[in-house]
Amino acid sequence: MSKGTTIKEALAKFEEKEQKKASDCKEVKLFAQIPPIEKMDASLSTLACCEKLSLSTNCIEKIANLNGLKNLKILSLGRNNIKSFTGLEAVGETLEELWISYNLIEKLKGLNVLKKLKILYMSNNNVKDHAEFLKLGELPCLTELLFIGNPLEENWPENLPPYRDDALKNFRKLKKLDGVPLVREEEE
């Protein structure tokens, strides 16, 4: 089996295509590399200006090496092999959007470090447990959630209020769930 593309190699390809240094770019696209990226290595730390980083459609298993990305607002990691949210601490104060659908995530431990996260796309993962779903309430700014396609959403426990009602009750700032606006009763 061939070895994956390194971040360093992907950045070199990106710079050649864009005709500018990746370290100066606000948006860096490293998605769908052939062969795919397997590791988020230390080369990412050069992207100090980056506000949007796209690493989707690769074979990344762990979120890592985000400490140099002081301005990162949007992180796209969809269609990888990521199993947990560990590794997001470095962008906890800046990240506003996390696109991480089509991965292997079961537990939401580590997500609570994202103090400014407004948008979370995490459809088609492996979340099965309602207690994990409730951890989304630890995100103080979350306004939009894409959760469809998780085992929990598909097999919602009958002893709980319906899925959308549960989200309305537990996530006070949520305005949109699975692409559909949430309508709240006007509070007295």
C-alpha cells in the first residue's frame, strides 16, 4: 500500500496551484488528496493566517497539530476516519464552524473546549447515546446543528420527547437543526 500524502506535500501542491504561500492564505484547501492525507502533522503550524482549513475526504484518524492556527474559524474534516474530538483545544477560542460529517465519532468528549462554536455539522457519525447528544448543550454559542444519520437520531428512544423537541428544550440558542429552522414558542 502506498503511503499517504503528508501535510507538507499537500501544502506544496496547494502553493503550486495557487501561486502563493500557504502561510499567507486565509483559506487553505487540502481536501481529497491522492493518495489521501493520513495525519495532521506539524506542518499545519505554519498556517498562522488561515481562517478556513479544508481537510475533508482524506484518511485522517486524529485531530492534531492545530496550535499554530491562531485565526482558524472554519475547520472542514468531513469524510475522514476521525473517532474523537480530542485535539481541538488549540482552536477552542477561535473556531466558529466545525464540519465533521461522515466520520466515526461515537463520543462527544472534547467538544466542550470550543467556546465560540456556532455551527456543527456532524451528520452520519456513530453517536448512539442520548447522554452524548446532551453534551452539545455545553457549547454556549451553538446555533446550527446537523446531526441526521447518527444511530441515535435514526433510533430515537421512545421514552424521550421527540428528537426536535428534545433539541429545542436542551439547546437554548439552537436556531437550526438538520437544515430546518427551529420554531420556539414565544417565551413570556
